[in-house]
Amino acid sequence: MPGKNIALIGFMGSGKSTVGRILAKELGRSFVDLDRLIEKKSHKTISEMFRTSGESGFRKLETEVLQEVLEGREQVISCGGGIVLREENRAALRANASVVYLKVSSDEAFSRVGQSGYRRPLLDVADPFAEIARLLEERDPLYTAVSDVIIDTTGKTKAKVAEEVLHKLRVKGLL
Ligand code: S3P
């Protein structure tokens, strides 16, 4: 539906923030990066939050901030990779946004984020590649189930991905 929010979901390193910024600019909409907003509201980095409140503390705040943001309209929202884990988040996204899944392979996710585990607490483990493969397998069905549009990002520039998102949303009458 024109005017609805556009939410970008997908694994860490799938390009949600960069693609989101391009889309927002193209469409003249405001851009919201959920992770950055959570950090702003909590006055902590995501890594600090995981350390002090655990993943569950982070997930609770993530849900609250998502719900608050989804009260707005006509925004482009980039969501953290774990947004689909809670059913209430999936329901809120489905009801209030056209949801775009930026799909990435585990190889590509690893080459994009594998070396920056310090900024991504879930990948701050002995074998980040195995963890990426495990998380991706668990989450891919959830990303797929909640999305209106799926874009395979493998080997594509961010500009190309953004162009495909716009095209697919238009074809589906979502823009
Ligand atoms: C997470 C992804 C991160 C961030 C947090 C947890 C996840 O966001 O929300 O570290 O569970 O996949 P990005 O996908 O933007 O890296």
C-alpha cells in the first residue's frame, strides 16, 4: 500500500542500512536505523547492552523501539538481523510495513562482517563462520515468512539492490 513503511530485514551484513539510506533518498522518506535508535535511547552501544543486560535485555528494548517506530508512516526502516525472532515483532512488521528481505549467503555474510565481531556480539565467538551458517539456517524461514519481497543480494552493488527493491515493490503495487 502506498504510504506504508518499508522495513528492510535480513542477516547481519546483508546491506540493510546502506540500501535503506539509498531508498529513503530516492523516495524522499525519512530513514530509521533501528540499532542506532536503540543505542541512542539506551545511551549504550549494542555490545554494551549485550554485556550488561544480556541478549534478552536487548531483545526487549528492540521490540519496544520497533513498536514505537512503526507508529509512524512513510519511513524506510532498517532492522537488526534478529528482529524476526519474536512473533510479536513479525506481527507488527506485517501489519505496519511492506517488508523486504535482503538475502545473503553465509559466505558473503562472513566476508562482510566476519572480521567485525567486536561490533556484533553474536559473532564474537571462536568460529564466527559456523555461527553465521547456524543462525542463517535458523532464521531464513522466518525472514522468508514475514517478507513481501525477497531480493538476492549476492554479487550485486547496493545501488543495484536498491533499484531492484523499488522495482519489485512497484510491480507488487506496494509503492
Ligand atoms: C543482531 C544483528 C545486529 C544487532 C545485534 C543483533 C542479530 O544488527 O541488532 O547485534 O541478532 O542478528 P545488524 O543486522 O544491523 O548487524
